[in-house]
Amino acid sequence: CQPRVPDRGRVHFCRKLMPNREDLSEDEELHAARSLLGPIHEQQRVLEEQHAQKLKAIALEFQQRSRGFFEQRAAIVRSPEDSDEQEGAGVPDFWLEALRKHQVFEGLITDADAEVLRYLMDIESSVLPDQQGNMLRFVFNPNPYMSQTVLERSDWIEEGEHRAFATVVDWLNDGPGKKRGKKRQQQKAATLQYNQSFFAFFSPPHEPVAGTAMSMEQHKRIRHRLMVDRTIQRHLLLEVVPDAITYFAGEEDDGSLSFMPEVQARIEQLRTLQVDFNKLQQAHAAALYKARASYDSAAASLYAQRRAVITENKDRLPHFWLTALLNHPALSESVSRVDVRALRHLVDCRLEYNCSGQHDGTVSMHDLDFTSLQQIKDWTLVLEFEPNNFFEDSTLSLSFSYADGGVVSATSSGVRWKEGKRLTVKGGHLEPQGRKPKYLFSFFLLFDPTATTPDQEAAGLLSTEEKESIALHFRTQLMSDAPTWFMTDVHAASKEDDTDDEVDGDSDSDSDSSDSGSDEDGDEGSDGESTPAREKALQKRAKAGKNKKSSGTNKFCHGLIIFLMVGSQLIGYLAYSGVLD
């Protein structure tokens, strides 16, 4: 899953694929972008910074007001009159059972994990002082499994990306997921996977470096682990920690659980505390909602101004959204070469939120996450296109609905492709009815049906989680910072080594080999599958810096020399063996 365009010089590559773009130099485009969009973008930057500070101030205020609840709960669970070293003190296995009864963690905690988690006395959360994020502290009693009694995990947002850091677990003997044998010492906690141990949470994965060569399967595994890791962190922080008693014993005593009288009394104390805390949470969610609604309104106004400037200056800001998209390291990986000619007709991106003016009183996991600048109720990504030779639609949309703290569904608008122009299947046409289609990698898979079965995923359709991952880059990074991505000065990097960014003058011919030449958009959908091998060949030609004619001549001469050498050796061998006598 290598980038579909060269890592360096994406704008230069984009220009080569787009007729009439050469009318302006890249320096002229950058100057135009700064002068036209700079003031609006500065307003957006200041608005976003102030909004993030306001959300963090609300989170810090809530942390201060809720401190008493968490201290009282910890005291009851640990039971002050009992020794910390005494197993089963307070409420026995409180945190282990609270975790096990949460739908996300019930399948992640192994039997080996459970033995360690029996010593878990508390999970504390706090707002990071210097970053837009939170820290979780896992407090353990001394135990025979690890040398530490405190494990920490910090998560924050930096430049629109999720970052994480965690304590490396120092296992005393065989930790969860470790193997016995000669190589036991090499089985570090950092190698644990979520199918092996809950404690993989303390070896967080990292985003793949842009441009790193890897197979599609490797890329999907990394993305999946990133998604699982982020999901675990959010459910711990926003559901288990604030509402642990509900997961442990339910909101009411229905008689299904049996405890000693003194333990049952403590559980009732915890339930009473939780009722008061829930009221604090509702007020906190309403405050965040009000702040986000104000921000969304102000941001929408700035986006409308930006759109007007881009529309009025199309000649000075050519292919604005496509250039920004290709300059974004994560989003560019979702774009194949054959997508470029369709995406150059993209004229605007916008977000729509299905939110009322007032908070409805319900509290979900997303409502409480102060690191999210926008509302997380149901939302829609809308892409607007000018008339083009690929599809009939003027807008394509992708909607997400949330419930119970997670994504419930991703609903795509679909694309009304013109005859033979479908970019998501080979040949530009779906297979005849009754035959399973095989989908090509394409940005426009976002708007095809969402995969709901393993067979559909195997055929190439995107799952709900994969679509959300891509759409979130639009919402959290591209939308608010589009001018920066458009103005990314890869031209300066290309001056270091012009051959690195040079694309042969006939680069379109590879993807347009089946074009009839009847229109400028071509017919890339006919057989334009983008593969890693194809991109490696493209990069090799770019580095060589040779045009197709000279490259073809060199290949012919090279082939002729090899043919003559092999032929002379074959004739010599046949003569020596007497075959030619």
C-alpha cells in the first residue's frame, strides 16, 4: 500500500497530470494562495486554537469538580480498614470484573491477564497539562508478575494526529503472552499483540512512515491495530473509568450477583456516588456541546468565505482541493493514479452535522472527549464536483451514525458512473449479474457500498471502520488546514535533486493506454489498476529523468545487445557439439 504518487514532489507530479496547470509556476501558485487565503486561514487558525483552549479549560474544570468522586470511590474499593496487600480487600476483583463486563474488553482479557489484573486497585485519569490529551494511571498492589506498581498511558492530539506514550512493563517472570524457552528474554512487552494480551495497551502502535514500502496486508494490519488501540483508550477513558460500578454490578441490584453483606453495602455506596457523578457528567457534556456548536458556526462562516475565494480565483488556485489532498500524507495513500483525473473536478468539501441547537441530555463517549473540536453526533462528509466525464453526480456524500460509543454505520451516496468510466472496477463496468465483482483500489470506494461481510472485504470494498478512518482525516485535518496542505512547498525539496521529482512527459500514457482520445478525461476506468510494482516502475522512470522516446530506444538497444550475445553463445555451443556439422 505504497503512496499512489511519489512521496516527494506531489504537486509537481499533480501538475504533470493536469492540462493547463503549467500556465502558473509553483512559486506563483504559492504566492497566490498566501495572498488570497492567508488572512482567512489565519482567522481559522486563531479560532481553532482558542476553541481548543476553551474545551481544555472546560475539561480541567470538570476534572477539579469530579476529583472528590474518584477519591471516594477509590477509598471504598480499596477499603481503608483493610491492608493494601490483602487480596480481596474492599470490593474483590472490582476492576477486573468491570473490564471483563465491558463489551470491548471481554474478548481482550486472557486468563493470564486476569491473574495480573486481580492486583489492579484503581484506574485514574487526568488531563495532560501541556498537550491536548489525557493520561491513564493503572495502580497495582505489589505482585509477583511485574516490578512496577503504577503503569501509565498518555494519549494526545498533535498537529491533527493521535500520539501515545506508555510505561514499558517490566515483567518479573513470564508476562501475559510471553513464551517460555531460550528466547524468553527477547519476548518484550512491546511485541505483545491485542490477540495475545490486554497489556499490549502499554506498547502502543505508531502510524506508518509516509512512503514506507509495505504490502497492502501489512498496511491493513497496522491500520487495524491503530484503530483497536485508539478504541481501547477511548473506552477506558470515557466509559470504564467514569462508570466502573455500572459495569461491575449494574445500575440496580437485580439479585443476579451474590456478595458478602459488607461488600454489598460498599456496592450500594458506589451506586449512590455514581448518581451524583452522572449529573456532573451531564453538565460537562452540555458545556462541551455549547462550545462546539459555537465553533462549528464560526468555522462554517470561514469555510464559506474560503470557498468564494477559491471559486473566484480558479485560474490562480488551480485544482485546489486535489493538490491539498495529494499533499496530505495519509489521504494521498487512498488515491490511485487513475483517480486523479476525476478528482481534479473536485471544487469543494464540507461537513454537515445532524445536531440540534441544544444538548439532548444524553451522554455518550464522544460527548465527553474534549480533544475532539467538532460535534461527534451523526455527521456527513460532502464532496462537490463540477460537471465531468466520469459521473453524473454533482455531490458525493458519506454519512456516519453513532450509538453506544461507536460507529454504527457508514452510508454512502453511491456514484452514478457514466458508461465505461467506473474507476472502482476493472474494465469500467460491474460484472454481469450473478458474478462477484472484484474491486480496484480507488478513492471512490468511499462512495461504493460498505463491506458488511468478510467476502465483501475480500472483494475489495471498504469496511465502516476503514471509511471512517479516511473521512476523519478530512474532518480533523484537511478541512480546517486545507490552505496549508495546498501550499506545502514540495517544490523546495525538488530543487535538492531535480531527478527525484521528474516525471516523464508521457506519464499519462500508462493509465490512458485504452483511451479513445475523444475527451480530456480519458478512460482510466477501463484497466487502470494501480499496483505497487507499477508505482515502483513510475518512480524508477522519474529518477532516471528520461522521456519515453529515449527510454524506449535504450531498452531496444539493450535488448538487441543481449540478443546478439546470447545468439553468438548458442551458435558456438551448437557448433562445438556437432549439431551444425
